[in-house]
Amino acid sequence: MLSEHYRQVRRHTLALAEPLSDEDCGAQSMTDASPVKWHLAHTTWFFETFILERLEADFVPFHTAFRVLFNSYYNGIGEKHPRAQRGLLTRPSMAEVRAYRSNVDARLVRLLAAASGQDGTGLQAELAPLVTLGLQHEQQHQELLLTDVKHLLAQNPLLPAYLAQPLQPPPAAPVLEWQAFEGGLCEIGHQGEGFCFDNELPRHRQYLAPFELATRLVSNGEYLAFIEAGGYRDASLWLAEGWDWVRSQQLAAPLYWRQDGQGQWHEFTLYGEQPLVPARPACHLSLFEADAYARWAGARLPTEAEWEYAAQRAGVAEPLQAMALHPRCAGEDGDRGSLLQMLGQGWQWTSSSYAAYPGFRTAAGALGEYNGKFMLNQYVLRGSSCATPAGHARISYRNFFPAGARWQFTAIRLARQSSAAV
Amino acid sequence: MLSEHYRQVRRHTLALAEPLSDEDCGAQSMTDASPVKWHLAHTTWFFETFILERLEADFVPFHTAFRVLFNSYYNGIGEKHPRAQRGLLTRPSMAEVRAYRSNVDARLVRLLAAASGQDGTGLQAELAPLVTLGLQHEQQHQELLLTDVKHLLAQNPLLPAYLAQPLQPPPAAPVLEWQAFEGGLCEIGHQGEGFCFDNELPRHRQYLAPFELATRLVSNGEYLAFIEAGGYRDASLWLAEGWDWVRSQQLAAPLYWRQDGQGQWHEFTLYGEQPLVPARPACHLSLFEADAYARWAGARLPTEAEWEYAAQRAGVAEPLQAMALHPRCAGEDGDRGSLLQMLGQGWQWTSSSYAAYPGFRTAAGALGEYNGKFMLNQYVLRGSSCATPAGHARISYRNFFPAGARWQFTAIRLARQSSAAV
Amino acid sequence: MLSEHYRQVRRHTLALAEPLSDEDCGAQSMTDASPVKWHLAHTTWFFETFILERLEADFVPFHTAFRVLFNSYYNGIGEKHPRAQRGLLTRPSMAEVRAYRSNVDARLVRLLAAASGQDGTGLQAELAPLVTLGLQHEQQHQELLLTDVKHLLAQNPLLPAYLAQPLQPPPAAPVLEWQAFEGGLCEIGHQGEGFCFDNELPRHRQYLAPFELATRLVSNGEYLAFIEAGGYRDASLWLAEGWDWVRSQQLAAPLYWRQDGQGQWHEFTLYGEQPLVPARPACHLSLFEADAYARWAGARLPTEAEWEYAAQRAGVAEPLQAMALHPRCAGEDGDRGSLLQMLGQGWQWTSSSYAAYPGFRTAAGALGEYNGKFMLNQYVLRGSSCATPAGHARISYRNFFPAGARWQFTAIRLARQSSAAV
Amino acid sequence: MLSEHYRQVRRHTLALAEPLSDEDCGAQSMTDASPVKWHLAHTTWFFETFILERLEADFVPFHTAFRVLFNSYYNGIGEKHPRAQRGLLTRPSMAEVRAYRSNVDARLVRLLAAASGQDGTGLQAELAPLVTLGLQHEQQHQELLLTDVKHLLAQNPLLPAYLAQPLQPPPAAPVLEWQAFEGGLCEIGHQGEGFCFDNELPRHRQYLAPFELATRLVSNGEYLAFIEAGGYRDASLWLAEGWDWVRSQQLAAPLYWRQDGQGQWHEFTLYGEQPLVPARPACHLSLFEADAYARWAGARLPTEAEWEYAAQRAGVAEPLQAMALHPRCAGEDGDRGSLLQMLGQGWQWTSSSYAAYPGFRTAAGALGEYNGKFMLNQYVLRGSSCATPAGHARISYRNFFPAGARWQFTAIRLARQSSAAV
Ligand SMILES: [Fe+3]
Ligand SMILES: [Fe+3]
Ligand SMILES: [Fe+3]
Ligand SMILES: [Fe+3]
């Protein structure tokens, strides 16, 4: 069963690379992004290094140099190939990386079989959680693979599409409404038997004042109104660091937006450049932009505790149609209820700095570096996006990025103090 | 009375500049620091711009260019002289800046007199809070003046002293003990009639799990043990960004520490370079270092809510001997009780990102830029330091700096989960 | 005939790309270097833009975007794709670039045929010099293709070989001797009917004092002696800017040299990493290193006039075995006579700044940008290298690079004042 | 006599600092420029280090730290205070630096007296050339002191004047004419008994083709025509590196020029900001600008050999009224003859890279670093400027700066191929 899930997740990663040439898979458009080939190899390295090296009898590495080449950031493992130079690794080739994947897959499946057999109980206890972590890790990289290749393609003046399909026009967006929540002493953090990352634990109490949450994400049309009202030119709307960011980079629109000579707006998507559709959610926004928009709109961003508590109350679930190549309009895919688009369209910036929950503990060894060491100068995003694989999202999930990051599918959910409370 | 307080605070700023030459007062050692002369002028600009310009009849500026030259960061006021070039303003001279201070003082005192006279009630209501804010602002700059000039003098190979006095050897430091706090639903934020900054409001509820706080700051001797144990060479102790910071700057000790050829440690102080005294509090530490030390010591940093709640419980008050040029040893100046050195020695890094309290509101106009726009990628420090003027500290006070800042008197107070709770 | 030469040169460029995968051809290891694919396309663009666009009836571009994508530095043509982002152009694919080459080749050959036919005399007069220039240009890029891909492969920790062949051990190097030249009023610059670049003209007089030139290039063994004598640690041997360069980059050996844990030296070559052979010429040296070595050796670098005048006298000619993947030992390939290795092994740094000859004139239009605008802060290299295609070298040839460039096959020829003159 | 000259030169340096406050003397506006105080100390250090340390019996340094603090670039002397941090040396104070000057002056004069007395012949032979070099060095710094303080004052929005005097309106500029020179085998380099720097030697032969030189410098009015014709927006006029420089810094006029809201041009001078006078020479120009202007004007820059040869022929001499604070108009101060403004107004960019003359030798020891190590990526300027002290200029003098330097009084003298020669 775990074995079957393993095969399925691993196959899906390869499927994501299928529309791309070997050349597409090798390039790195910025230090923050990685080549597709590197994602394919690194996720494999994760299984080889954290599982096979530990639990396989007579372990022999597929290639001794890969331990360094595909180590992302684990100092506990040792040396790392410099992040900014991942795009220079024209060797190993895509073919060799595919062979690496096959090799590790075969060994891993063999190990899983041994663990599920007689006398395998001890192995199983150690193996299963690691394989599960490896698959969750791989799913995270499935999303990154798409956002990274989108960034790469967007640098090319030919504006090539990842998939050359037309984007269907959506229905009109429903009116943005406000849903009130009482707050009080609540609990957040992961609960129950299922998988979660260490940073979602421990579940703990927080006190929340009454608040209200917008029923859907901010739309392109609404964000365009902010632009047209001079939002990018008014210092009073921005955090000091955000204002420096806007000015030094001379920004005037979200990443991937372009205004043509006739004044028409376009948006680069994985389907190529498309006319901007007002009803779709505004995305590829930094926290700076989300925060400035909220201030302009007379609202604010939610805290991560407010978001999670509201999601608990609203009975939020993954949309039926998971993992797409572009966020869909509110209500477009069966995502009904009082709070729309909480999952599956765009990650939602919160005002919460990424920090340890009270009593947070990291795993021993290099795996302890997975999340904990990044808890500084990053901000929490909640929900999930159109690029998140099906089954990966949770309402206790904590994504995090620096305030200026824009190449993920990042969006805006507004909050405000409860008007009843005044 | 406010008028007398005004004179006293303003005189004190000039007194701080007295040991320095005009040359000392003009130089700027880094973008983060300002010349002493600039502090003298900017604090005056604050009164002229936010009070006289608004409330003085027939207002004429002392010098039209000063509005731009001495504007620190208020976009609402207009243009600003570039921060990095404050050290190039050899004109106006120190003499002219002193004249500027005298002129504004005279006009301000005249305005205060008018407000306290008959028919002045309306003026008084508007004037008093602004003057109080201006004086609190000036006190903040009194502290910065000292830390900035310390940084400047430290760049000079001659290691000149601000005051050429010997530093008395302190008594031994008391043992570091742990005081337990129950937590629960508590309240933090400013309370009562006295002055506070906008970022200390509104007072609000937070839920705290049980925790323990160290009874004094980490000492030089303890921090030296961390260095000698290889703390600066062990990646597993550091946040990812902290490790990059340590490596790129090749750091191996706090700012102002120097090990001589014989292995002896010295510390540059405002009294010149001095042998490192183990009993004194370790200071001039970044959040990165404070966090790594805490991890090494099996502890953690407190949250700001924990710090403030503990201070409430422990009945913390300013030390008798306020504003010194170097932190004193625990217990050295009558600072007795269960929690030592909470105020008056070194600012204490917390793990809390600087963020708005629930319901936080900024003032209208340019004064709204005072605090709110900096609420990103900075971390809260609590307490106060040896360089904080008497009467300025409060247990609800929120100081904030980026994680890498070291030129303030920044120190470490350890916290840990309640052992009873396990 | 020109048509046959055209086919041959164009074919050779493709042959150079043959040992490489599409992935290898797409990557760019630094701003100074270009991807192999870009070289293939840009040389084609040169023919399309400067010849077909001008002379082809009913010209239609192969792809409208290519005019910008593959423009290297011609402001007269218009916009240019940013140089540092050439490695992000995963589209057009290698297959499309090959198709681009075929298309332009067919059209060019058709145009050549038309010109050589009846009524083609006028066309021929305009076409032939442009095609010749285009082919010389293509040959320059053949050399760059090899040095750029060498740089790319060297960044890969796997140290992949361009060709996986063993490098034959060479004979011992002949003793370095000095040949004396009288000097006086001499002439340099291109002479005769054959092709030359504009920067080799006009031929003009220069007065030269008597001097001596080394009979061969400095060898690896000799350069190693400089290293072992502390050459990289002695400021007095270096130009001020060279010393800053050595220190800021912490250099201690030529590019591509590596000393292993046992103290053995290795050299990365297009045949993979090889043990350093003392008899081979030292190469991949900056002007800084060449100058410091010469000073240490009690000699100096030649001026370009000295080099060309000596080459005239010595009757220098291309070696029999042209274009190799690594410089050969002195005398190894039939390169006999009094001055060895003048052509065909390594470009020789001169002390001459790259400047216009008296009376130099650039062509009208964008082609005038070919050479003239680079005549500043670059230094002339004379001779040619193992990577220079057969038939491309001339003794009046002026190559030029900034003083810190090392990724070309750059070597050292020593000169000194005539000892007779003392 | 040498003693009297010593006193006079040293006094003049102090006189130049007189209009400035201690604050003015301490600031450093960019890495290339030094504080006035540093100039005062460094020129003194030169005498103390290169003369007293060597020749004074029982030498004791004035202050041991000064050997490092005021070492500009002599690696042979040892450590140097970082150039970019000269403005942070608020200590030693101006008063201490004056005391340093007095102390060294007294010791130097004593040494000179001893050398001129009986038994002093040996000492005299060693001392006199060193003192002469020290005084020439001091005169170079007198010029730099003025250009550096001009740059500092120009950064101040108050635009303070070094001297608050009006600049007299000049007569109209004479027409720019061309003087033809035959060329042929000529000699350049210093000749005779008088002092020269090592880089002016040895005198040697060069062959020059016939050429013509403009009879005066390019005027403000002529340069303005270049600006108005779009010179700063036309890539075809610029060297590649110059075009990058113009674009990255968004330049559109010489340093210190400013166009007001009404379109009027002003020029910042040591007399404060003044209306731009068309007849005065254009100055504060980079080599990039000089070269682009020349190309636009259908001319070119002279080589240094052409300049010196022409100066020999034209019998050029220093103007009667030496060392002013701003360049004067052609003919304004008795500078009559066929070639005007060769000396005493603005340094004239040549197209010659700064390089060693054939047979050039540096002095042994640290003094060998005076000139030789800078012979790379710098260009020669000939003549002298309004800020050059009287008696310091020579027609064999070789000044040198990087192509982008603008803060010296740098101007344009045009040259062209001889029209007769066509
Ligand atoms: Fe990963
Ligand atoms: Fe302030
Ligand atoms: Fe080219
Ligand atoms: Fe000097």
C-alpha cells in the first residue's frame, strides 16, 4: 500500500517533466529556483541518503558524487554543491538522472517488501515514517518544479508555454463577503493520526480576539483597481522595506503581468501568455504587495492562527479538481461553502512570522534541519495552491517564504477586526 | 513642569556630546549609525517639524534646507537626505546646530508658556502629547548617540575612549537560576495613564504555556565557554541565515571583542579597550548569536509575551543607577530580587518577530510612520540597557532590530519550557 | 570556391558541438562565456543580419525574435537579449538552431551562386567581403566555443571530458633561449591582399629600441617554480590592480590547476583532468600573472610591435598540426626554427593596451562596432592558440582581453631589453 | 635654499586648509578622495617615513600608529589603514595633525642644516633628492586636497563655497584653430637636470605621423552643443565601456553641472555654484566623455607623444597666474601663443594608456611603488590644471587616472590627422 503510493508519487514527478525538453530541464533561472532535473535527482537523493544509506544492507551509493551534488541544505550530511550553480550541472544527463531514479526506486521497493514481510516489523517501524516523509518531500518538490519552470519560461522572450492549451474563460467571481468568527481560547496545530511536518506541532492553545475573514481570494480585477488607484506609487500604503523593494526594482504590477502598448493587461501562465481575466484570483504577489493591498482596502492580512481556526470552523476541504496549472475562479470547481478558495488555488500570506510553536522539537540528526533552521525572516502562508498535488494539503500546513518572494502561486485573503466588536 | 522636563532632556543630549570634538561629532561609521551632530539636529527637527510648524503662529523655519537634511524616514514630510551620506554634512557646523537647538528651544518654551497661560487649554491639549512624544524620541536618540559613537570610535585603530576613566572591577556574578511561571491567559501591552509608544497598544490577551526564565543575563564568562566549545564552527547550533552570516563575515566572537596574541580577551567599551571581565553581561550580540547560544545551552529565547508577563509578576523596576556607559554585573547596583538585570543593563532578544498587536492603529499623518512601517523582518528586544536614559524604560517597551544588529547593547536572557510541565 | 569554403567552415562549427549533449550546449557558466547553442545561432545570425537582410531579394527573417536574441553587442542593429541570460534560452531548442543554420546556409549558398553567375558582378563585389568577414567571425567563435565549454565543464565537480582521450606525454621542452632583434624604424600592421580585421590597419611605422625575445613560451615547470618561490604572496611582483585581484579572489595558481592532498598538481583540460606536465606551456593565465611572472624572472612582456616585428624577421608560420584541444610542447609538432610556439599553442600577452593604429577607421554602420568600440582597458594578445582554427592566424592579428581574463588559452612569451644595448 | 623651499611648500599646504573647518577637513566623500586632514598627515608621513626614519640619528616616530594610519599604498612599508575608512579617523584631531607637521618640519629642517654644514656632503647627496621628491609629492597632494574638498562640498545640498568670492566674467574665447605638426622621429621624456618623476624616463625616440592639434581647450559652450545634439543618448559615439558607464549611471552632463527648472545651466565651483559661462573650458570630464565629444566633433584625442612633441615645438610654459580655483578662459591670463591652455587650466586626456617607457626602471624599495605599479587600465593626462601649484608643471609630466574619473580638473584638447597628409 505504501509501496503503491510510493510508485504513484514518484511516477507523477516524472509525468510533470514530460512536456519539457532536456534543455528545459537543465536551466536555472535564479538562485531561488532549481532546474527540473535537479528536482528529479534531489528527491531521489532524499530517499537514498535518509533511507537506503541507513537501512539498506550492503548499501552502495548509485554515484558517490551525488551525495554532494544533490544535497540541498543539510549541513549534517556534509558538503553541498553551491545552490546558484545547479544550472551548470549538464552532467549527469537527464538520462542518467532517470536511471538514478529507477535504481533507487527498485531498491526502495525491495526494502519496503522486506519490511512488510515476516520478521520485518522492526524495519517497518523505522522505514514507514521515513518513506512517508520522503513522499511528502517529493510532493513539495512537485509544486516547486512547476513554479520554477514557470519562472524559467517567463525569462524567455519567446514566452513558451509549458502546456499549449487554451485557458477556458471562467464564470464571474462571486461577491467578496465577510464571515465573522468569535475567537476566544482556541487550539491550532496538527491533530490526529495522519502525517504532518514537525513545524505543525505541537498542537497548542492560542487566544484570538473576534475577527472576520473574506469569503474568497482577492481577484485580478480588484487588484487592478489598486494599481489604477496609484497603489504602487503611494508610500503610505507600504511597509518601509516593501517601499524600498518597490522603488529599487521599479515595480508596478504583480510578477508575470504585462501591459501592452494598447493598455491591455496580460498574464504569463503555464499555458503561455493569456489576457488577464478579472474574475481569477490575483497571484504571484509578495507579502509586501498583499500587505499594501490590504491596507488600501481598509483591511489587513489574517494571522496564521486566525486562518487555521477559521478553516476548522468552516469545514474546509481540498477542491475536487486538485493540482491545476493556474488558479481557478471562486466557485469554479465545486469549491462551495462559506469560505471559498481556502485550499487549492493560491497560498495565502499571513501576517505571522514563521516561528516555532511552543514546545516545538526538531528531529535528531540532519533531518532536524528540514524546517526548524528556517524560522527567521520568513512569513507563513496558509492553504495550498493549484500546483499543490492532490492529498498534500492540510489546514494545519505551514508554508513559508521571505516577504519578497513572488514566484510561487501566492494570493491574498483579507481579514479585519470584527465589526461587531467595535 | 513639562517645560522644565523639556529643558532637562534637551540639556542632557548636549551633555552627552560634551566629551567629543567637532570632528568626532561629524563622522558616520556605517549606514545604520548616524553622526552625533545629526542626532542633535534631527531631534530638534522633530520639534520644529511636528510641533512648531503646526502650532506656532507665523512659523518661519530656522533654515529651509533643514526640513530635508534632518528628516530621518518620514515620507509624509517629503524628501530626505540619503541616510548613508549623513557623515558628509560638514555644514551646518556643530556651532550652527547648537544655534538651531537654542532657537527651537526658545520657541518651544514660548509655546509651552502660551499653552499653560489663560486661553491656552485648547493649545495645551494638542501640544502636551506632542512635546512628550518629542522628548521620548529625544531619549531614544540619546541612547543611539552613545551606541553610534561607540561604533565610530571602535573603527579607529587608536581605540580612543569616549570617557577616559577606569572601569571598576565588579563583584562575582550570582549563579544563574531559573524562575518558573505558570502562564495561562494573561495580558500584555501598556496599561495606565503614563506615556507609551503606539506599538505597545492595545493591551490584549495572550495564552502562555508554563515556562521558566533565567534570573540574570548570560555573562561574558558563560559566552566565552560557548566560543571555546566551538560554538561559532558548529552549523547545527545556528539558524540557516545565521550560519550564512557567521560564515560570510567570518565571525568568531561578539562585536568589540578581541583576542590578543597571548590569547587574552579584551572588550572595547566607551571607556576604551578593557580586559574582558567574566562576570559582566555578554553584550553586543546579534539575535543569531543569542539564539545559537541558547540552543547550545539547552534553552531558548523567551517570547516577548513571556518576558513582559514575567516582568509583571516579578515587579521589575529601573535600577537605581540609571544610564551608564557599560552594563554592570548582576546585583552590582541594587538591582535585587528574583529576576535581575531585566532593565538597565542590556536589551534582551526575544524570539518574537516585531508585529502589530491585535487592533493596533497608527496615528494619522506622517507621525503614523513612527513605528508601524517597520513591522517586518525585525525582532523584538525587551528591557532596556545601560545607555537608556533614566525614566525612559517600561516593561511594556518594545525595542526592535534586524537579527544581525550588534552595535546596540544587546544581551541574552534565557528561557525554557517549564520542567514541571513535563 | 568561396561557397565551398563557406560550407567547410560552417560544417566545422557543427562538428565542434558533436561531442556534446543538448544539455551541455545550453548552459552558460559565466557572463563572459556563452552557451555552445548560442554560438551556433549567433554566427548564423551574423550572416542573416549583415548579408541576407541587406542583399537577399524578398528577405524574410527565419524567426523575427532571433534578431534580438542572437545580437551580441551591435547597438546599430537594435535591442539585445541580456548577455548574462543567454543560458536561460532553452528555446529555441538545439534542433531549431540546427534548422536555423540549414536555412541560412541554403539561402547564403543560393546568393553566392547568383553572385557568381552572369550579371552578378555588382553583387559579388559587395557580397564576397561580407561572407569572408562572416567566416572569419565564425572561426573566432569556434575558438570561443571550445574555451567556453571548457569553462563550463570545469565548473562541474564530475570534471567531465569534452573528449575522453588520453593526452600523449610530450618530449622534454627545449631550453629557453633569447633571440636578439635590432629594432629601429619598422613597420607593423597588415600588409597585402589577404583578409584582415580593421584593427590591423593601417600598416604604419614605429620606432623600436633593440630587444630580445624568448625562443619559446614559459613552461608549466617554470611557472610552478614561480608558485613555489612564493610568487602569489609577494606584493612587490604585482601591479597594484593585480595584487588586489590575487587577494580578493585568493588565487594561488593558474585557472584549472589543482593541487591534490598529496601535493601533486593536476590540470583540467578538454580531455578531462590530467597530471600537470612540466614541459607543456603554462596557460590560462591572466595578464596580471604573466606580468608578475616576467618581473620575477627578471624579464618583461613584449610590446605588440616587438612581437610582430620579431615574427616578421623569424619567418613565423602556422604549425602543421593546427587546432588541437590543448597546447603542445615546444617543438612537438614540427614547429621548428629560432622562435618556437609563436602561433598555434597559446595567445601571448603583450604590455600593449588595445588601441587604434594611427589613422584607424571603422566601417560605416553597425559593422563598425566590430572592433573599435572595445579599444579601452583591454590588452593585446598576439599569436594564436591550439584552439584557433587552421588558416585563421596571422602575425598581424590582434586579439584582446581584459587583464584578468583567464579562460582563453593565454600564455607567456618573455622579452627583455637587449643585453648588447647595456 | 632647499630648506627655504621646504618651508614654503609646507606652509602652502596649511594655507589651503585655512578656509575650512575641522569638520570639513575630516570627511571623505568617496573612496577615491581623501579628507583634507589625511592629506596634511600623509604628506608629513612621507617625510618621516622615507627620510627621517632612514637618515635621522636616534629616530623616534612621532606616533607609532601613524606609520600605518597614513600609509597610502606602499606595501613595502607594511600595513595600511583601509582607504575607504579615512573619513572615520576623527582622531588624531586636526590640532594633533598640525603638531605632527610642526614636529616633522623641525626635525627635517635640522637634518637639512646638518647636511649643508661641514661633513654633511654624504648626507646631502642622499637627502636632497629625497626632500625634493617629498616636496613634489606634497605639491601633488595640494592639488588633490582641492579636488577632494570640492567633491565633498558638492555632495552637500547646501552647496557651500570653499571661497565665497564672485567669479569674474571672462572675455570671449578665441576661435578654436588647428596647428599642424610634421612629426617624424622625435624624442619624448624628461630631459635635463631638473626634477622629474621616474615615469618620465628614459627619454626615448618615437615615430609620429603628421598631425594637428587644437589651439585651445574645448569650451563649455562647445560641450553644451554636444549635449544638446543628443551626445549622451547616441551609442555610436561612445566606447562600449563608456556607453555602459553612461547608461548605468544615467549621466547626461559633466560632473558638477546642473540644469535648473528654467533650463539654465549651472556649474559647482570652489566659489560655490555659478552660472555656466560658455567661454570657460569644459572640465570635470571623464575620458569616456572626452573621447565621445572628439568623435562627435570629427576629431580624436592626441596621444601623449603628440602632445609632448607639440609642446616642445610650441615653446609652452606655465601661465603667469598659477594655481587658481577654477580654469580660466583661453587667453585670459597672459597665456598667449599658438597653443593656448597647454598648462595651468585643465589636465588633457590623451588616448595613451599609462605604460612604462622603454627601459623604464623603478627605484629600489618601497619608493619603487610610487608610480610603476599603477601602469594598467589608466590613461595619461598631459599638461596641468588651475589647481596645480606654481612650478610643479612640466611638459614631460605624466598624470594618469582611470577612464571614468571626473573629479579632477580634466579637459579636452582635440587632435586630428594632418589634413595635408590626406
Ligand atoms: Fe528538498
Ligand atoms: Fe528619530
Ligand atoms: Fe560575434
Ligand atoms: Fe601620496
